Amino acid sequence: MPCGQGADKLSYSLITSRKCGAAEIIKDRENGYVCDAIDVAAQQAAMTKLIPSEPRVAMGIAARRTFEALDFDRMTTQLLELYRACSETHDTH
């Protein structure tokens, strides 16, 4: 699943790269792992750490909680407010 899509519904722990938008909300080692996209060893290490069910389940629950806070309507409202604020700032200059 690209950039965390679907993790909100399934309680998946995530492994993402710093180039992905999900990296902004993933707290490394708390609700997933953030690795360099081309660092195969780091990705492998993250996957290995998720083999035991305890850390995988705990991170999955934490990831789900993170994504639950990203309600689509709320995010849309925040984005519109940002655009309005930027527009007002631009209009006054």
C-alpha cells in the first residue's frame, strides 16, 4: 500500500521512506519505521523487527490511532483554511 493508504483500516505497522508523505506522520519506532528509500539494509532491519507479533501489533495499533485523527473532512477544512489565509496574505501585499 503506497504511503500508508489502508493502514488506517487494518492497523498495519508501516515502513515508509523519507520521500513519502506518510513520513511526516510516522514517528520512527513508535507507529512504524522511516527509512531511506534506497537503504535496503535499513528496510530489512525494520522488517525483521516486525517479525515478532508484539511490536508489530503495538505499532499497528499506534498507526491506526495516528491515521484515525486524519479524518478526510477535517483535513479538507484545514486545507481550505490554509488556502484562505494564504490568499488573504497575498491580497494585502
